Amino acid sequence: MKNRKIFWFILLFCWFGIFFLCWKSGTVIITWEQLKNIIFGGSASNQTNVILLQVRLPRLLLAALTGATLSLTGAVFQALLRNPLADPYILGVSGGSALGAVIAIGSGIHLMFIGFQIIPISAICGALFTILFVYNFSRIGNYLPTQTMLLAGISLQAMLSALILFLQSLLDPLQLMQVFTWLMGNIPTPEYRNLLWIFLYVLLGMAVILPQARHLNALTLGELDAQIVGVDVERLKKILFFACSLLTGSIVALTGLIGFVGIIIPHLLRLLVGPDHRCLLPACIIVGSIFMVVADTLARVLLSPTEIPVGVITALIGGPFFLLLLWKNKNKGKR
């Protein structure tokens, strides 16, 4: 218990330390003295205030929410589908979001609804359509077979990707560039009002998922074993499927497609904290947010003033990691 408290203290200390380091990092050099003045209400120039409070801070907070959500839902899907290589996009949610965004961009409509642009709203609608389709296609009465759900999601993702490629061929060059930018993944700078709504939404989703950690431990042993210990397996699968899919869809709608986060973080943390989801899920929230904050900062500063899409950074890190997992699984199969 004492070692566990020390672990959580170190993890939270690292989160704050890395967040503040990334907050001051960027094209414009910000000193620790200037950052301290901003935090404690000291004197600071208008330019420093704008850079730190209106540009970098809301973007870093959204990056933290994105990393926490994707890594948490990745860990849950890996347990739910009993597939170590599952990630938040495996059920076709990303394809649905991407199709909604491409349709919105291609239509050329620039509207605002309760403070949000039409592109994220269209992406959320696309994700919601995908979730409902996969669920209704897979279920047999009250039974929700995970293998059917997985295969339906993969098949739908392939069809949606083909449809997106077709629509891209109909776009003009400006719209095509906007689509490519969205598909590669970027962390925008949201208004604080919108960021608050996103935070409350993510917090609600986490409040639904985290209490199911003990049941997830039983589910990883197999559905029959979980039922023996009193878990309502079908109810659990429905709750986790909708909660994780809606969380993923809402984040993808804002940031575009950012891959591999849901694979990298859960697997690394299983090596550190073990497979117990009561520890794994909260650790995924913290470490996932750290990872995405660092990735977004690297995207801003590596080729400054040019900005790299953050999805490229996560892919360059996650791609080799994914291959390493496959290689380890292959070697295990030989033994």
C-alpha cells in the first residue's frame, strides 16, 4: 500500500512537472520567471498573457483530455474484446467521424451550433451512426457477441475508408488540404467555454467507466468465469461499448484521427502496474494525458515555426511499438 501511494505521488508529480515544461515550450521563448508571474498573478506583458493563457494553455488542456480518453478507452476495449492489439478506433468509430467531417468540409457549410463549428458536430453524428450500426448489427436479442462486434467494426471501417477516398476525389484543392489536415490529427486551440463542456463530458464518461474496473478484471478471465462470480456480462458490454465509443467519437470529432495512443499507453502500464484494472485505468488517464501533451509539444517545436500534425508524431512512436507487440506475440506462439 505504501509503495502504491508513492507510485501515484510520483505519477502526479511527473504530470504537473511535464505539463508546466510543455506550457512554457514553443516558438516564442517563455522564461520560468514569466511563467511564475502568470501563475501567481505577477506582472507580465500582454504578449506573454496571450501566448500562455489564450493559445497554449487551452490547447494543452485539450491534449491532456485527448490522451486520457484515448488511452482509457484503449485499455477498456482490449479487456472487452480480449484482444491485446485493440484500440479505440477498432469498432469503426474513427471511420464514422472521418466521414462526417469530410461531408461537412465538402459541403462548404460554415455554421456554429452552441459555440461549436459544424465539422465537429458532423463528425460526432458520423461516430454516433457507426456506434448504433455496429451495436444493432451485432446483437442477438440481449446478447452482444464481441467477435461479431469486432468483425462488424473492422468491415465497416474498411467500407467507410473507401467512401472517404471517393469523396476526396470530388473535393477542390483547398477542401482536400483541409481534409488531409483533419485526417492526420491536430490539437486545436478551443475556447475555454467549449473546453469546459468537453471536460464535463469526458468526466461523465470516466465516471461511468471507472466503477466497472473490478468487473473488467473478471471479464478478462472469460465471460463464463465472469458470470460465475456474479457479473452481468451483457449489461457490462453494453455500458462499456457505448461509453467508450461515444467518448472516442467526441474526441475524434475535435482532433481528427490520432492513432496508437490507445495501444501504447495501456501496454506500457501493464508492465508497470500489472493487469488489475482498478490501478490500470486511472494510470492510463494520467500517463495518456502526459503522452499527448508531450506529443503535441513536439509537434509544435520540432520544426518550428512549421507545425507537424500530432497524429504523425503518435504514429512515428506507435508504429514501431505496434510492430514490437506483434513480434513478441509471434515469438510467444513459437514456444
